[in-house]
Amino acid sequence: MLVARDRPHLEVYDRVDGVWRGFQVIEGLDGTLDLPAIGVTLSLREIYQRVLAD
């Protein structure tokens, strides 16, 4: 995962069984990041809460 430090922007690469298979861009404070392997869903608003002022 690549996380932009100055705006709500993630680039997420997915690896399944050792093979890189997917790529997803998530943008904006209303976006969400799903990490099903560990049962977590985070909003970009949560990730960037102390980085960006509303």
C-alpha cells in the first residue's frame, strides 16, 4: 500500500497466493480501505484524521 501524505489517496496492491493480482486507487475522505485478511475496514477519514484539517 502506498499512502499519500498530503491528500487522502491510497494505492493498494493485492497479493493472493504469492501472486500480485490487483490494484486499487482509493481517494477522498469518504473512501474506505478493506483489509479482509485481518477483518478490518478503515475510512480514509480515520486514516487522515490527524493529517488533514477539516
